Amino acid sequence: MLQIALAQMRVVPGRPDRNTETMLKYIANARKQNADLVIFPEMAIPGYLLGDTWEQTSFLEECESCGEEIIAAAQGITIMFGNVAVDWTKKNNDGRVRKYNAFFTAQDGRLVAPESMPYPFVVKTLLPNYREFDDTRHFFSLQKLARELGVATENLLAPIHLAVHGTTYAVGCLLCEDGWSDDYELTPTDILRRKEQLDFFVNISSSPYTLGKNEKRRRLFGRLAATAGAPLLYVNNVGIQNNGKTVYTFDGMNAAYDEHGTLRVEGEPYEETTQLFCLETLREQKAVPEKIEPDAAYICRALTYGVRLFLETIGMKRVVIGVSGGIDSAVAAALYARVLPPQDILLVNMPSVYNSETTKGLARRLAENLGCRYTTVPIQPSVELTIEQLESAKIENLFDGTTDRLSISSFMAENIQARDRSSRVLAGLAAAFGGGFTCNANKAETTVGYSTLYGDQSGFFSALADLWKHQVYDLARYLNEEIYKREVIPQETIDIVPSAELSDAQDVDKGQGDPLIYPYHDFLFRSFVERWQKATPQDILEWYANGTLEKEIGCASGLVGKHFPTPQDFIADLERWWNQFSGLAVAKRIQAPPILAVSRRAFGFDHRESQNGPYYTKKYKALKAKLLGE
Amino acid sequence: MLQIALAQMRVVPGRPDRNTETMLKYIANARKQNADLVIFPEMAIPGYLLGDTWEQTSFLEECESCGEEIIAAAQGITIMFGNVAVDWTKKNNDGRVRKYNAFFTAQDGRLVAPESMPYPFVVKTLLPNYREFDDTRHFFSLQKLARELGVATENLLAPIHLAVHGTTYAVGCLLCEDGWSDDYELTPTDILRRKEQLDFFVNISSSPYTLGKNEKRRRLFGRLAATAGAPLLYVNNVGIQNNGKTVYTFDGMNAAYDEHGTLRVEGEPYEETTQLFCLETLREQKAVPEKIEPDAAYICRALTYGVRLFLETIGMKRVVIGVSGGIDSAVAAALYARVLPPQDILLVNMPSVYNSETTKGLARRLAENLGCRYTTVPIQPSVELTIEQLESAKIENLFDGTTDRLSISSFMAENIQARDRSSRVLAGLAAAFGGGFTCNANKAETTVGYSTLYGDQSGFFSALADLWKHQVYDLARYLNEEIYKREVIPQETIDIVPSAELSDAQDVDKGQGDPLIYPYHDFLFRSFVERWQKATPQDILEWYANGTLEKEIGCASGLVGKHFPTPQDFIADLERWWNQFSGLAVAKRIQAPPILAVSRRAFGFDHRESQNGPYYTKKYKALKAKLLGE
């Protein structure tokens, strides 16, 4: 009988000391619970998303040394864990020291590995190099090692043999992507199971949470276990890790599938726990029912956890949130209020002459509902001073001795207001309050740069910037109904037209709002960013011409005809936003705060972009000319 | 006799239409000059640094279609060029359509390729995946193709055979990294030359300029040609390309080495030109002498070119530059004045009560020397208004009905000044002037975040942020002496102590300046970022203990003892800056403007980082305790 403990540990990236300490605690606990085997996630010691920290020799030495501590702790218990493995005698293709993303198995203070391997550990075979993943930048793959050794990769891939209580178990050891091999030229799970009948698979992962991934993983891993006729144990860390611009939550969701592919054991999302069970009686446990919640539930959980841990990571204990009475800032406030005590949250309303009594009242009601700190700092005097000062500045033309003056248009004055709020008031208040101020941008605005740099685009963190506007509304309702179970976000904030209130033309009381038609643009923009084959104006216009656009982008039907009566209207709108998306919005995103990622494609390191401007293909231009009757 | 034209073309990234047009012009010219063969750089049609634009199907189709235009143009002339090649029937490892970084040779409207290849083009073998390069993210390598076909890579690699005027030439076709194979498990040049005696090599590249790269390339390619006993022709594009945060210049420097490795033909840096020569008489041409210039000359050329093209790329015609009288802003102004006419440059001095008459005078003198536009916008009234407003704001504590007020410390007031200058004055003026405002940060400040977010850290572009402070001074002298040949940057600006002048404690007239000791910290910080094996406090402290620190980091000797009399002093300084570098400075860099890269390691996409905070290894802590006698 093999008692197994799956350690759903929190991995702190870049902190091998803390992670080793955590692991030693899990090991002591597992031993107390009479576990024979305790399994930790991929890269449990260093963490996974570390940027180029992998190029610091002293950091690699430290990880090795921490690994030795864990190996030494394997007394009377078998330990499986992920760590970076270094071959100091060999090189990577970048000329730096050879590094592997490795799977270690320690027993009685010694390492157990497949006999086929030249190293005492298993090497990750499939190295993801898409989205936020950069594995091939840092790690040498099993395929490259095989080529170097002059053998087939298949020869190196073999189960390990683990002797416990007189029984020997054949275990297929996988590292994360090794189990997701659909698009690769080799399938590690098939190679392993064909070598001999396996007693079980172990997949150690460091797998960022994104919407829909858990359902996909359950199907995939269930099928994999059933095909092999062997249980599959999945161990993933909790915590957050980031690549600078993009911050990911890790939800753990450790799992044990029996040999028929039925899920029998599952960890709670984002909890630091251990799942203990007996391998031989796994199939007798109650099957874990499939529980599908609305997207807002997953989003709320990921955002709450992500915000809490991000604040902890950067050592921030207080936040200032600019609240306009609108939806985005209200949701941000309601979210932070789940993480910080009310005395550590300062909501600030910063009216100019353009802000309505309606929204000012809503901002205050939100603060009252949350019971946090609240203040009002009008920006009118400062904005007027700025405009006056800039318009009266004497520009000396030193090339001809003349002088000039500049003038401020109403569009410029809008941006002056936005910057005044963020860079002057919020940044100043945040420093005095001993915290940071939040960026409340959503993904639709972020996509097309409908925001002001150093204005509403700024802040220490963007918790909502991976949510489309309709997801922000869903989250608002979910927070009221399911989390607070009362109207914390005023219903009127949910009901009024979204508006920046930066000019007379944006009067909420007259229903004048943003230029974005969210029920359509949310979906149009999503096709630019999240669609598998990213859509461009050519695709969009072809779908429009075929009458399949609404279906292709997934918006409600009837919207296109309603908002764009003619092809001229449709094309003008499409080009306006494509130009913004590929132009100024890229410049803004380069200077935007870090984004908490939940979608299938988040801005930042997950969606890499160059400031190259918009492009229209020949096919697009031809179809446009045809539609316009040119 | 084979007449060859090397096209040192400007490639505009993401603009296949413009690049195709450019190529057709070069082809027409080459034909006029009776060239038999015209060679274009790697990825001449799409450009090279495109982020994830490679995931847009319509963009790939467009590149294919443009490639067909070029192939069709190969009538009476042979054309070699780089383009993306798509196999629509196969997949990459990310599940998207199969893409190759490919080398095409077209003759009489048809493609010529090695008989060994399943495609009518040559596939890049070595895909760089370090620094700013992400080739493996997008392109399938020749090795992977070989594995898929079940053959050795060596079997696929073969010369092409080119028939011109009745003579058949065996040509080794290389794509950029294929010629830089030192750290790879196979050497394409060796494999090719062993197959048969080659008549020449062609290396088509898209190789970003960085300091020292040209010298290294000349040595490497000269040796390569000599070893093979065959001429080597190198074709690289000019222009700029970016990965969002990091902007690279491409200097072309097309070259022809004869079969002894002697450089016979070379393009001028950054010029759009053609090098025409006869293969058979190449060795009779005069050898190109090795010309080593001071670093400042290369930097000045790269920066001037980079700034000009970046402005063009984003369509910006005017700039506003905040000038303090200090060195960084003066160099920025002198640099932009080489690119834009004086009437399109507005220098702004923004004094507070802390700015000395000395620096105010220097700012004005700089503007007079450049003969551009100049204005003064004092920030004192606005800063006082802000402090007054923030301190008088009534904070309502809605949880207990009490009220509070916040207070602004002198440190907070420093940041308020910095933000007032940039986000209020410069951003407003820039909009009114019809341009952007520059960020004048240098690399030392950027490394440790000695700057204010939304203050001096902001701007549309950081032209100097890849230069250490001593390089900024070198550039100042070079601009005065070699470019302007007069004192444009006032000598006093070069001579005074660098200071932020944000408080009474930073009085330049009393010699009070920045907390950075640039002659030491420039080099300490460089070891964190640019050193091959990145240095960490552990390495630094070991060198300090061994007395080799100054030698290891390359600063002048005697500095460490002079500035840090005791180990306590030394360690306090080291930890102060390491904490900043790994902590708040990362957060600031995430929101910093794009950087023009010239060094061996620039911040941004070239030096990827996570916001994980500082780390100190066990070895560091032990050595620290020993040095402190604990």
C-alpha cells in the first residue's frame, strides 16, 4: 500500500530559501501522516517565472544547494520535486551554463532516475515557448540532449522504478507540458507507457490559471490515464508569479485520476493544502463531481487572490483608488475591500466642472457601502492653473528672435484633467497615505488605448485590465449578489451609461458616454487579441461581407446592422480602432502598469508586440474598394 | 564573371508592401548596373522584430504574396532574399501554422533550392532564443524538420547550385545565426563546405547593432571564409526595429570577404546603398582597413539614426525637452537638434525654489547655443497648490465617523515636483506643441530607479537610457568637439556636480549632488546587467573580500577604499542599490518608455525581469557575517 501526499504548496518565485523551508514543513507533515511519498510541483525550489534571473550563477548554485537539503530530508519517505538542474561542464545554446527543467526523486538521501539517463534526474522533454512561456530561452530539452548523446529521445525517456515496502512501482515522470503534447512531434506519455505497464504517472506542473484551463486539463488528463490504464497524479503550485508586465495566479488544483481516468482527488483552488490518499484504493474514493461555475466566480476568485498576493509581493499594505462613480473604479474598490481592511483603503473622488451630481453621489455611496476612507479633491483649480500657465508661457524662438504662445484645445484639456487626477492627486495622496494607487482600466480600453498616459492609464497594478467591459459588469453583479450579498456597488453605477465625463459632450445625465459600443467592440477587440488565429481587418471585413461577422466574433446578432447602417460606417469604425490598437495603444501599453491575467491571452508578456503601426493587406484594400463601390 | 549587388536596404518592420516596393527598386537598379545577382537581407519582406504579428494569418498570406512578386521579378537577374515561408499543411509546436525563417533564391521566375530539401527554399538552422531574440517562439528549425522527416539535419543542409552565364556556382546559404554557431551542437558552415568546394557563402542577416558587434563579426566571418577557402557575402538591413520596450538600430555594414578572409567590400553604416562587385575579381579590390573609432562615435551615430527613424516610425515631428541645466537633458537636446530643425524643438526650463541661478542660466545657454525654441514654466505655484490641497483634504473615516488629514514629507514633495514637471507641464506643452516630450534618463538611474514614475521617468522615448553616466559625458564631449565643433553643451554643464535639485540638500553651488558615485556605481550596476554571468551581491562581496572587485567590474582602482572605508559602509551601499535594482526599479522599468539599445544588454525585452524582489544567497549571508565580524 502506497500512501501518497500531493503537496499543493505556495511557491514564491525567486525565493529558494523560503520555498525550501515550506517544503521541509510539508515533508514533516507528510511523515506525520505516514505518507510514503510526497510530491511537490515543478520548479518548487526556484519558482518558474523569473525572467533572466536564470543567468545569475550564484542563484543557480543556491537552487542546487537547496535541492540537496531536500534530498537529504528524504529519510523514511520518498520525495519528488521540481528544481533547476545545472550541468556546470556543458553549455546552453546561448553560451551560458547548461540548465534543465528537472524532476527529482529522492529516497534515503539519494536520487532515483531512469537507468537510461546520464543524469540522476528526469529532464523536461517538451519546452513550451508560446504565450507567457520562455522555456527554450533558459532550459536545454531532452531532445537536444539526445542529439548531443547521439541517441533517440525515445531511448532516454523511461519510467523510474521506486521500491517502497518491498513493492517496486514503475512511475512515468512528466513535467507539465510533457502531458500536453498534441502539437509536438513526440508524445512522452505514449513512449513511457509502451516501455512497460506503469503503476502510475506523476505530472509536476507550474501552470498559471486562465479561464477554461481547468476543464480542458480534466478532460485531457482523464483521457491520458484511461489510455495508459494507470492512475495519474497532478501536482501544481499555488501563489502568483509574474513576467514583469503580466501577473499570473496559480490555483494548484492538485488531482489524482484513477486508471479509468476518473477524478478521485482534487485540491481546492488557491489553497495551501495536502491531498493524502492510498494509491491502491484510489479507485474506491468518491468521484469528484464536475462543477461548472459562471465565469464571474472564477474571475472573482482569481482576482481576489491575485490582488492579495501581489500586494504582499511588493510589500504594499494600503491603496488609494480614484472613484468616479463609474463601473470600473467601483468594481476595483469592491475587490480591494475583500483583501484589505477598510481603514487601509482610501477612495478619492476628483470632480471637475464636468462631473455630474449623479456620479459624485454614486462615488460617495460606494464608499459608504464599503465603510472605508473617503475624500474629495477637486481638480478644477489646478487644471485651470495649468491651462492658464501653458497658454501664457512665452515661447522664445531663438532662431529668429520672435515669440509665440501655445493654445490648449478641449481635447488637450481632457487629457490635462486625467493626468491631474492620477499623477498629481492620486500619486501624491498615495505617497502620503503610505501606499499605491490602482489602475482601473479594463481590457477594451487597454486594447485601443482609450485612456490617458500618466492619467487613468497609470497606477501600481491593473487588476481589471484582462477583463472585457461585459466581464466587468458581470463581476460587479457577482460581487453584489454572491460575495457581499448586498448592494455594495450601487445599482445605478451598473445602470448608467459608461462615460469619462471629461467634457460637456460626455454628460451621463443626457446618456452621453464613451465612444465604445461595448456589446460589439468588446467582441471585435477580442478577435484581435484572443482569437487563436488573430483576426485583422482583412478577416473582419471578409466576415462582414459574408454576413458571418457576429457569429465569428461571438457578439449578439443584429448589432452590426444597428450601429453601422452602411459599409462606410462599418469600415470607418473598424479602421479607427485598428489604427488605435496597432498604433498609439501599443505605446500606451508599453508604459502601462502590470496586468493581472485571467484570459486566454493577456496584454504584456503573453501578447508580445512591436510599435510598428497599423497594416492593411492588399486583400483588405481590394475588398474595401469593392464594398465601397470604388 | 558574376556581377553581384548587395542590397543594403532599409527594412520597415511590419510593412511587406513598402519593403516589396523598395526591393523592386533595388532590383531595377541592379539590372541597370548589369548585376547578375542581387542579394537582400533576412526577412526583407516582413521585417524581423514583429512581436506576435506572426500569429496573424492574413499577414502571413500577404508576405507570401509579396514574395511571389519578387520571385516573378527575377527575370534576367537572380534574386536572393529572406522572407517568412509558410507550410499551411503543418503545425508549429504552439499549434499554429508552420512558419520558417527562410532564404529564397529566384531565377527566371522560379525558385532554386538544395535538392535535399522538401521545400523550394533554405530553412534557418540555428534559431537564436536569447537577448532580444525569440526565433523559436515563431519559427520551426531545420533540426525539427529533419526529425519530422526522419533524416539527419546534415542531410538537409546542402549548397544550392546557381547557373549564370553558363557557369554553375555552388553557394552555401546561411541565415544570420547560422554563421554564429560557436555555442550550438552543429556548425552549418562546416557541414556545407564539407559537402563540396563552395564558390561562395551568402549570409543574409537582420542583425541589430550593438557596441562591439561589428569588430566581432569581422573577425568571425573573416575566419569562416578563410577556413572554407570561399568568399563570404554578408547582407544586413538598415533601419530600426523594436520589440515594444527595446528599440534597435540596424547598421547594414554589408560586406564581402575574399577566400582568404580579407574584407574587400563594406557598406557605410546606416546608409541605404548597394555594393556592386565582381565575384571573380573580389580579391583584387583594395582591402578595407580596420577602422576603430571611440565608443562615443558609434553611440552618436546609432543614437542620431535611431532617434530620427523612431520619430518617423511613430509619425512625430516635434519634441519638447525639459532642460534642467544638467548633463542628461543637455545631451538629449543636442542629439535631437541633429535630427529636427530648431523650430520643431522646444526646450523648457521648469524651476522651483530649489533650482540655482547656475543651472537656470545653463539651460538657457544651451537653448541659445542650439537656436531652438525656449520657454520657462515655473512649477512653484502648482507644487504649492498641490501640497496645500493634499494636506487640507478631509479624509472621512466612514468606518468610525472620524476624520483625518495627511501630511506631505519633503521626500514626497520631491516626487511631486518631478511629476508636476513631466505629467503636468511637459505633457501639456507637448500636446499643444504638436509633439511628444523626451525621457532623458540614463542607464545608471534606470538600473536603480533613481527617478520618479510619471515624473522624469516618463516621456515618449528614452534615447539615453542604455548609456551609463560616463558614456553620457563622453557623448557630450563628442557632440561638442566632433559633431558641432563648438561648445553647444556648456562646459559648465559638463563640469558641475550632477544633481536633481529637488531639495535644499541638493545645492549644486555647494557641490551637493546625486547619491550615486557614478565612477563606481556605473560599473557596479553594469555587472548586474551586462556581465556575461550576471553578478549578484554574492559575487560582488567575494570580489570585495578578495580585493579584486575594481578589476572585476572594470572601474578605476582606489575608488572602493576611498568611498567605503569599512566593510559596513561597503555592504550598506551594495544592499541599498541591489534592493532598489531588484525591487522598486523593476516596477519603474515596467512602466518606463521604450529604450534605444546600444549596449550588450539593454533593459526591456533584452533583459527580461520579474517583479520578485531582491534575493541574498546563503553564501552571501555567510560572507557578510564574516566580514562584519558577526
